[in-house]
Amino acid sequence: MKRLPRIEQYGLIGDMQTSAHVCDDGSIDWLCLPRFDSPAVFASLLGTQKHGTWRIAPAAHAADRSGSEVVAERRYCGDSLVLESVWRTPVGSVRVLDFMPPRDGAPQVIRIVEGLAGEVVMVSAMRPRPGYGSVSPWIHEVGGRMVAEAGADALWLDSCVPQVEKDGVVVSAFAVAAGQNVAFVLTWCPSHAAAPDVPDPEAALAETLTFWQDWTQECTYHGPYREPVVRSSIALKAMTYGPSGGIVAAPTTSLPEEIGGSRNWDYRFTWLRDASTTLAALLGTGYRQEAQAWRRWLLRAVAGDPENLQIMYGITGERDLRERELPWLPGYEGSTPVRIGNGAADQLQLDVYGEVIETLYLAHESGVAHCADTAMLHQRLIEHLAQRWQEPDEGIWEIRGARRHFVHSKVMAWVAVDRTIRLAQAGALDIDMAPLIELRATIHHEVCAKGFDPVRNTFTQSYGSQELDAATLLIPRVGFLPPDDPRVVGTVDAVRRELSTPDGLVRRYPTIGERTGVDGLTGDEGTFILCSFWLVDALALTGRLDEAHALFERLLALRNDVGLLAEEHDPVQQRQLGNFPQAFSHMGLIQSARLLDLLSTPCASRSSAAGRPVPPARAQPSVQPSSRAVHLGQQAADSTYAYASS
């Protein structure tokens, strides 16, 4: 029986325009060319080997996936996106380096096989299947080079060892002794264009390592969690589309939130929420260039039409993201349908205004000057929000049921107004503050009156509802209420009681049981990794720093062997779920690490005898923003907001 790799068995390589998923059995099972949102040429991640794959492995293991053989060791080369896999066999050992050079031109996947000891017979078997596994290309030889052509796409495979085509597979069998190298380079170009130049793999490797070394040296975080923070920052950078500054939520589609279920979505687009919070994390670790590029992307995407703001766009600002299904793909472990496009693009999600404006505010605080065009867009966004904030919406979780007055949406509307006022007070925005100050108080009063359950002492998912929502954990983090407010403490306790596992992993909201029907979807899902990081933040801010550290360490243990996180985690089967890697999960890790570091220092708060911070004295409920919480949020690049699932 075919061995089905788990999601966490994959590593990521990429060039800031697209990426590939490399399994620990030597197979590349997902690759879209030439962009993140292009049709996949290897799609076996969502099907079988016949839908496209490229495996390099010792000959004894390369024929199929019937066994359990995987690499003996796997890691990234230093602080880079060059993946190193070591195979050990009875006759010798080899190392495979997989990477994609950062590029201005054609995308390349380079795989270098290095002999370490003895002599090992290796096999490279590449089965290209463009069109998400639906097209069998014309494979032929041109001047000693193998090329697979289908429609507009051409894939050129270069190597120093002989290659033959057999039944739609390009195969090479070769021996590698200690000290020897054999390289394979897969290059995409338009099928009508001239053949690409034959690359220099070793030079490309050196340039790729130098690029990542130079980039990671810009990181300003030097706390106790530097290794996972840097690895998460690299993952976020890898999900940035360099030519435009857009950021994908994840580089995959339709990896399920429940094995065998239908909660399968395409995340290869730029959500304003995802991109905003990702940029906030990068800003907090010293990366301002990405914020400047994203701001230019935002101006182009929204253009002169902020009244029709979409919650998501294509990576270069495309608006038409119509959703459709690919019936020929059986889905990951039978999880159907496989979808491309995303119908959530047409939803109303009022919280997006808060996340975008918060990021503009943080960019200003980090030294990215507010330009005139950004100021004009900002003003039009806040004017439009002022007209619509009282409407029900689909909310942060992109429900496909009836619209509601979601508490998180209203809180983030408050954030949008509050940060606008702060920018105006700083002289960065020329706007009349008086009506905004009144609006801020109005929103705050309504949320506290309609979104809080005094009997259970908790904020709820929406006005008048009984459901809880992990997004309410953000209330102290954004400064809506002080962390020591009894309503905040009660909300944190309620989420832990009703939405958390014994290990502290948090569900977004109830999806099964007697309170179903909120999201309009069938089935269940795993615990949401970002929500669990929110609980870390909430525990830390409410003075339970020991518990926050313990939960953070448990979340770090969920990463795979090369430090990557998917969207969700199944606490029963102990496996990752959802699209992978997930920008929000890595952003949450960075934000929580920085907050824990900040609050663990003596200057962050009063310390107990044990050296841990204790909460300040109880404050009376107030409609005024918590300056202490906002201040902490500013220092921590505070924009740890939520994610849209669909």
C-alpha cells in the first residue's frame, strides 16, 4: 500500500515567487510554476504519483512509497531555505541539497546529490503533470537536454548524467561516491520562448546561501527564542511574492482542516488581514523593506476604490478569485473537494480595516514615513468604516452562514479608529479627530453592552450569542481593555474552559455539538495554532507568565523537524492539519516570543519575588483605551490578529 506522507513530513524551498514541498522520502510533491497561484506541475500532494512528482532517492527505495524509508537526517543549512537531507545505506551515504535560487528571471529547482561515504546508486524520477496533474506533457530531448512541454509551459531538466523518458517519467540512474556531486536543475520558461541557459548549480547554491545569510542578519530579535523566531521569519519571507510585495496566506491549496472532510481552501492569495499581521511580525523583528513593498502593493490593489475594498486579492492585486473545484484530484488522504480560487473574496469582513490601519500605524512607529498617497487611502478607509461598522459581517473566520455582529469585527473597527486618532495626534495624518474620538467611545460602549455575557463573565462570539470565540483573546492585546479588567480575565478563563484541550491547544469556536451552524459548514476541524499563540499572549498579559511560557514551549514542540507549522493541529492523532506552512502560525510564534521576552524583563512590569511579573492593581472598567496595553503592543510589533479559514 502506498505510504501517505503526513503534512509535517514536508519541508519548504522557495524563491519569493513560488515554492516547492519536499517530502522526507526525497519526493517533491507540490510545485506551482511560475508563481504561487499558477497551476501545479507536481500535484501528488493532493492525489497520487500520477498527478506529478519528482523523487531523488537511493535506488533501493526509489521505486515506490511502499516502505517506511525516509532520510536519516534533515535540516536547513544554517539560517537559509536550502534543505539538506542525508540518506544512509549499508553501502554508503549521500546528501541531497534542495533549493530555489532567488530570481529575477526564470524559476529553477536545483537538487544537488553529494557523496559522503562509500558509493550509493541513486535514482531521479521526474513525472511532470502540468494543469494540477491533468495534462501529460510532450517529453523529448533537445540538444542533450530533456524538456517537457504542454501548452504555454516548458520544463527543462538539466543534469550531467544520462536521462531517458519512460512512460511519461524522466529517469536517471547514477552512482555517487564520496566526494562526487551530481546536480539536477529544473527550469520553467514559456514554451514559445528560447531554451533557458544551462545553469551553474554550485554558483547558484553559493548565491542562495549568501542571500539568506544577509537577510537573516537584519533580524533585531536576540531573545531566548531566536532560533524559532528566525526560522519563522524565513518562512514568512518565503511566502512573500517579491515582484509585488504581496504575501500569500500559505503556498498550498486544499490541505484539509479535517482528514476526509470538506473544509479545504485555497490560500495562495493575499488576504489583507494575513498580510497585515505578517508584516507586523516582520516589522517587530527589524524588517522594514517588506512593509514598504507591501504598502505599495496595498495602494495598487485597493487603487481608487476603497468603498469596494476586498478582503483579499491576488498576489499582484487581481480581484477576480472565483472559486472552482478540480474533480480529477482525489484530495489529500481523500479530503475533497480540491478547490482553487476562493469565494471569500466577496465577503464583508469589517475587522480587516483594523488590521490594515494597525499595520500602517506600526509601520509609522517603526520609521516607515506616512506618504501622501497612503494618508489619502487611510482617510478614505476610515470614512468608509465609519459608515459601515454597525453592519453584520462574515467576520474573521469567513463564515459561510448568515452574517452576524461579530465581537471581534467590532473590536477591530475600534482599533482602526483608535490608531487613526493616534496617527493624527502624532502629526502623521491630517484629519478631524473630534468625530473619531466620539466614534471610538460609541463602538467601545456598544461592544461592552452587547458583546459581553455578564452571567458567564465573558465576551461572546457575536451580539446576543452563547458561543465563544478565540478571537476575543485579542481584546487586551489590542488595548481595547486593560489586561487586568475582570471581563478580560473572565474571557480568558472561559476560552480555556470551553475551547481548549487539556494541553492548552485552542479551537477557534464550536464546530460540533449542540451549538453548530455558525459557519454554515459541515464537519469538524483541529485546534487552531494561531489561537493557541493568542492564549499564550493572553496568559502573559494577565500575569500568568509561567503558564504562558509552558504553553509556548508546548507549541514549539508541534513544529516539524525543520521548524515549520501548518494551520491546525489534530490533538487526537497528533498531526498537523490545513495548508502548510501557514503564515499566521509563524506570525503568532514570532509575536508570542517577543511578548514573552518583553514581559519577562524587569522593566516590563512589577516583578514578584520569584522574578515573574504580577498583574497591576485592578482597574475600573473604562471606555478609554489601555495605554499600558497599547504601549506593550507597540513594543512587541503588536498586530497578532486572526486568520480566515476559508
